[in-house]
Amino acid sequence: MNINSKSFLLTGGVRSGKSTYALNLANNRKNPYFIATAWNGDNEMEKRIMKHKAERGNEWTTIEEQLNISSAILKAAENNSDFIIVDCIGAWITNIMIKHNIDEVNNVKEIKTFLNIINEINIPIAIVTNEVGMGLIPDNKMGRNFRDNIGFVNKEIAYKVSNVIFMVSGLPMLLKGRL
């Protein structure tokens, strides 16, 4: 397997500093791309998205893609991106589960394609995800399915990337690779 030496998985809890760390990895890039997977479905989410765009600044090109993030990555590559951030896998998994009305994502085409493309591109990439397997067991089937699915996808991404960083209270803990 050809591992992209500048591929990162940033995982951790909510507000642990994952996205900020990803942005810092992209410092001084000339043509960075941000692939946003969140769905802008209500006023609160719209405000969050606007805040995050302002934090990134105008030098970032944002592609909003809720399902086919592989095509967004290829588009960034075609436009000579020198750094890509995908944020976040949790929202993406939710979108896939709802769109396809499924409980398991293991065999979904979008997932398989994304897992293959991580190392096919030769552009530094930071993938942001949530670590949800350390908390309470969800009290409903959809919550448990989401937890299982994101755990599966996170594990597969961690296997493919060269660097895995676990963020805790804004501090990076290296799990794989180097800081």
C-alpha cells in the first residue's frame, strides 16, 4: 500500500481542537481546500457554518459535499490544491445513513471510494472525525448504529493514513506517525 506521508486523521471529542489543529497544519498554503460535510438544515447550523467560514478566511476554497466527498477531493486536486481538509466524518456518516436509509455503511460505495482515494492523491490531507466510542451507549438503535459505523470508518481511515492524532482539551496526542 502506498501511504500518503502527509495524510492525517484528527480524532477526539466535541470541541477538542480537531478542526483548529487541521487548519494549523495548512498554515502558509497557497491553495487550500476545505470539504465541508455538514448539512445546512436550520438557522443554528447556518450560523455555525458562517462562523467556521469566517475563521478559515478568504484564502480557503470551500466545497460543500454531503455524500460524495471523493468527487470533492478530486475536484480540489484538479484545481491544484496544496492542502485538503475534510470536516467531518461524523456528519458524513449521518448523511449517508439518512440518504440511503441504512443501518450499516460497511458496503456503501461512497465509503469504499473515499477509503481508496485517501492514498491515491498526492496532496496533504487532514480528515477530521469524532471519537464517539468512549462515551455512554446510546439508548436507541440509530444512535448505536451511528456509533458502530463511525467506529468502523474511523478504524479504516486510521489504517490508511500516515498520522493519527487524538485531540484532548486542545492538546494533540500522537497515536501514529509524527507531529
